Amino acid sequence: MKVVYHPDHAHHDTPIVTWVGVPIHGDEPPARMELVRDTLAGLGHEIVTADAHDDTILHLVHDPDMVEYMRTAHAEWQRSGYQGEPGQPNVTAYAFPTEKMLHGLPLRRPRSRAALAGVWAMDTTTPIGPGTFRGARAAVDMAQTAAELVLAGAPSAYAACRPPGHHAGRGFFGGSCYLNNAAVATETLIHGGVGKVAVVDLDAHHGNGSQEIFWRRGDVFYGSVHVDPAEGWFPHFVGFADETGADAGIGCNLNVPVAPGSGDDEWLAALDRLIEGVSGFGPDVVVVSLGVDAAVTDENSPTMVTGDGYRRAGGAVATLGRPTVLVQEGGYDLETIGGLVAAALDGFEKSSA
Ligand SMILES: [Zn+2]
């Protein structure tokens, strides 16, 4: 399978993030995708360098004002002096205009850069560093290039992209995600003439950003298997089974939460339910949000999926028999991330043959 890569992802490197008010070491370093690239190259996959794209598709997915904010946020942060006092080098929100605070009142754009950060950010664990926009923009280019390969006739392509994207919505970012790579791949396909696209989200966590972006769409199905947010797992506030879409998108959203400690069989049974729903939708092309953080080796989830589980998951997606764009999402255990991605791709390709 062609593996789309671009070294510019490494410009995004924010080793310290703020969680429950405490600075902690983040777990989304550039090494993640360097390891994935090296593992896949070693197994004989062809590495393709991503092309650069203008913002046409990106602006179909995200509010152009948020994209522009993200592009300039760190330079403005430095100009505002927060690096010196209080000593925060990266853009980090501290106040959030919640729905209940506004309660119908207009949302203003504050002059303070620290306050403005809260207009677009949904959490404090997703800081904007000096190279964050360049890295996130490279991830978008990787997803877009993979979608273009499939549009050009490839049966499948994989984007080895980071930072991940599925928690980022039309006008918000968070959960280590800045720009929604899978949504960009989806819009690239639709823009290229594909009628119906299904997004199959295998990440351990619910892709609330992807769900929000496509919530009212009848031409895009979003489906996810993830650890039950009701059990206390990110993204906490959405991702429940009764969320099925709105307006033209009614019936085009399917969440299949699994209990902590599910293991392979329960997780794969949930995936089978998801695949059945996707099959009923009848997509022309499938986009996979391939997070491998449901793995037993990953501290970010309690789902306990093995490498063989990911291999079987790849095989389950292949039964849909559709051209498929695979986009990397989470996966944070550096010892196993390369092997887990390789297993999923191998399972997909063997069942596609
Ligand atoms: Zn995740």
C-alpha cells in the first residue's frame, strides 16, 4: 500500500501540555510517525511524499477564521509577552465561553490573546507551539494526497499523519488534534466527484470533531467504535449510542461504545455492528480513522485490543469492498505503534486480495 508521508509534521512538537491544571509530558511526539514510516518502509510499503495544497478543501471543513487564528496564534502569543510572564511558551487557553455562559448572547472576539485562545480551543491539553500550524498543515496535505491517490484509481492509500485530527471540529480544536485530517480526506473525495463517503473511526476515543462536522450531512456517514464516554473517557460530552445525526444526516451517524476492558472479541463484535451500518449506507469510498490507541499496550485507553485484533479489524473494513483511504489518528505507545499500524494494513490488504 502507498504510504503518504511528509517530514514537516515534526515541526509540531509541544512536549509539555496542561492537564487538570498541571503541566505534564505530552505523548504525541514526532517520533510516533517516524516509527510508523520506518516500520512500514521496512515491510516493503512504498513511501510517497505528500503534495502541497491550497486551503480550498481545508476551508470546506473548518471555519476559515479558525485556520487563520491557528496560523498566527503563536506569533501573536509571543508578541503579547506570555512567554516571559507568566512563563508559558505555547498558546494555552485558560477561559472558555461555554454554551451556558453565552446562553444566546453574542460571542465576542476578545483582545487578550490568552482569552482569544478559549474561543477556538476546547481544552488545555492542545497547546499551539511555534511549529504547530506547519505540522498540522502537513498532516492535512498527507490526508489530502492519500485521498487523491484513491481518486486516481488506487484501491487504497494510507496517510502517516500527525498531529491527529478527529477531535477537531468546524470551529474548535482539542484532544491533541488541530485540523481534522480524515474530514479533509472525505471532502477531497466528495469534491473529486465521489457521491457517498463513510468514515469508519477505529480510534479508542470517539471522534467528536468528525461527528460534529458531518452531523447534518446525508452524503457522509460517520461511525465509531470507542470506549464508552459514560465511563469517564475523553471526549466525555459526546459519543453516545443515541446520537444518530440531524436534518439530512438523520441515520448517518452511528456510535458503538464499548465498556472498558472489552478485549478483542467484544471490540470486534462492536466493529461488526458498525460495518453492518456502513454497509447499509452504501458508501462509494471508505475513509478509516485509524487510531491504534485501543491497544492493550496503550495507556490512553482501557480497551485491551491486541495486534491480532487490529489485523482482524483491517480485514473487517476490507469486507466492505470499497476503495479506502486510511488516515492515522491516535496511538501513543512508541514500542508498538509501528507494528499495530502494520497489522491493521496487513489485515486490510490480505482480506482485499
Ligand atoms: Zn484516541
